[in-house]
Amino acid sequence: MLGIILAAVGLLICVYIGLAVDNYYKLRLNTVRDYLAFVRFSERETEFLKTDMPALLSGFECKSEFKKMITEASGKLSEGGTAECASDRLKKEDLEKVNAFLKGLSETDYVSRAALFRYSISIAENMEKVAEKEKKQKGELIKKLMFLLGVGLVILAI
């Protein structure tokens, strides 16, 4: 009886770990998608409305961690610093690309922003492809393997 209970608890723990890993990759993908949406939003706003940087950062709405990141960048910009953000959802090189875009957006003039947007959109699309691939390869695979590991523990315990 005790073995069955321990096996069930082990199965639940394995499934929980698998779901947590899958959720991490899902949140990372959502953050990257919101970054791509922000780049496109910024391009639209600056081309047609000539919106300034603080209005861009405060005007973008999303539901992922990216909103927290740009709110942090907006706070640093309003204090007189550079617009930089930090995140534990993005890889270091992806975060550097986001910060490079924010820095370029605040420092470039209207004419050179078109090249910045073209480059940043291509980079963000590549980031999205990599995040989708990692979610499928790592997130879903680990979720399934952890479930199978839990089932294996149940079989061994019984």
C-alpha cells in the first residue's frame, strides 16, 4: 500500500516537473512573440505618428513578461538612463538583441530607423523560430519523458 502511494507521488512529481519545463519554454516563446509585435508596433508608430520613445514603451500592451521588461526600460529612460531591460525568460544573447534594439531606437534619427526596423524584424523572426523549435524539441519532449519516467517509477514500485 505504501509503495503504491509513493509511486503515485513520484508520478505526480515527475509530471509536475515536466509541465514546469514545458511552461518555461511556452512563456519564453510568448515573450519573444511579444518582442516581435513590439518591434512592428514601434515601426508603425514611428513611421506614421512619429511617436517618441517613452510613449512607445508605455503605449504597447501585452500579457507576457515583455510588458514588465519594457516598463522597467521606460522607468530607466525616465530617470535619464538608457532604456535597458532584464529577463530570466530570454537567453543572454536574445536579451542583448532586445537591448540593442531599444538603444538603437532611442539613439537613431528618423531616416536611419527604417534600417533598424528591417534588421530588428528579421532578428526577432529568427528568435521566434528558434524559440518555437526549442519549445517543440525541449519543452514537449521533456514533458513526455517525465511522464514516462513517472510511469516507470510506478511500475518499479509495484
